[in-house]
Amino acid sequence: MRIGFYQFAPRFGQPEHNLETLLDGVSGAQADLIVAPELALSGYLFTRREEVEQMAEEIPGPSTDRLTLAAAGSNCHLAVGMAERSGSSLFNSAVLVGPKGVVGVYRKVHLFHEEKLYFSPGDRGFPLFEIDGVKVGLLVCFDHFFPEAARTLALQGAQIICHPSNLVLPEYGQLTTRVRSIENRVFWILANRYGTERRGGKSLTYSGCSQITAENGEVLARAAETGDSLTVIKVDPERARNKKVTDRNDLFADRRVQLYRWE
Ligand code: ACM
């Protein structure tokens, strides 16, 4: 299976431009699955909820229709972060689109900092989707801080975790996602953005370094801190079905759930 990421720097408040950039960036990629950053269509640094309302879309909607056309044209799946409107609620979502349309949506469960002013936390847990028989889960950025999120996907059988991100704390995400790969034996596609957004006296710099990790923790690909990067590699997702660390250790069978605390 050919998997990858498209790292770029969305421009705040220019969804049309960002969608075009993304579609241009992934065209001709020869991939089965490509992941793009969090809030890749709107940008990230909102100053008012009305700005999110203006740019959020229903899913399916016009942008996912355009993504579907692109996915059909290149026979590929795209996982893209976008602001979702559902009734009067706004979610920081990741959508998985394939050649036949929207395959599924994940609504970010763990909202970061000022996202709590603008978005509702995800209300549907951690759903699992399938691409040609390969089980795929979605997480969004700050979710990487919560090992329970990746574990919940892995326990359902996820082989690949797609992780649209706008990371602002340098190196944390690249480190934790590598650990999450090891502790769950899953492949991980971290698609981060780069660049600086400045709005309303605020400023955020995103850390780039998008990364693909194998189920054994090997870093298979990594982008630079800045700059657009379409990166696609070949992996065997079957490897993520094997949870054995040694002949006597199976990551899931060895858990001692009766001794763990969840709260
Ligand atoms: C983040 O969750 N965008 C840091």
C-alpha cells in the first residue's frame, strides 16, 4: 500500500485557495492514501467563533465533493482536516474521502487551548474505517497527548492511524506518535503544517516535520520543518496485525486491564 502526507501552509481565511493548493499538491501522487494537515481549508488561528461559522462546511458538502473528484481521478483516498458544521455545532474534524465519496468523519475529541472557544468536542468516539480491506483510524493533532485515543483505535483493529495536525509544540508530536506506533504496533501518518499565522495580536508557528512511522517505531519518512512536501512511501499494513513483541509477549494479550485505572 502506498501511503503519504502532503505538508503545506494553508492561508487563513482562504479556503478556495487552500483547497486548490491541496488538490494541486496531491495530483499525480500515485498513492492509495494521503493525509493533509488539520483545518487545512480554513487555517487555524481563529479570533472569533463567527469566523469558524463562515468557513465550516457540512460533510458531505462542496469541499468534500471536490476532494471526491480528485480521489476518483487518482484512485486514492484523502484524509483532510476541516471545520465541520452540523446543525448549530462546529467540530474540528478529519474527513476520509475516497473515489466514491465520503468514507467517514472523525470529530476531534481533545480540543487544544482556544479551540475550546470555537468548537464542540467530538461526540462520536473513535470510529474505524476501511480502505481496500485495511483498517484505518483518524485522530487530530492534540489527540496524540492521550494514549487512550490511539489505543482505542488499535483495539478495534486499526492498522494505520492518519493524523492531520497543526502542531505548535516542537518535537512533541513527532516523539509521541512514534511511541504510539510502538505501543500499539500501528503505522502512523502525521501530516503537519508549517509556517506562522498572525491574527488579532496573536501568533502561532507550526512545526512541520510531518512523519510516517512504522509499527516497530522506525521513522520511514520525515519532511523538513518548513516547505511544501508531498511524500509517499510503500508499506505493508499486514505487519500491524501482528502484536507480538517477543514469542512470549503480545501487546494486547499481555495487558492487565484489571490493574489499570481510567479515572
Ligand atoms: C493542536 O491540537 N492543534 C495543537
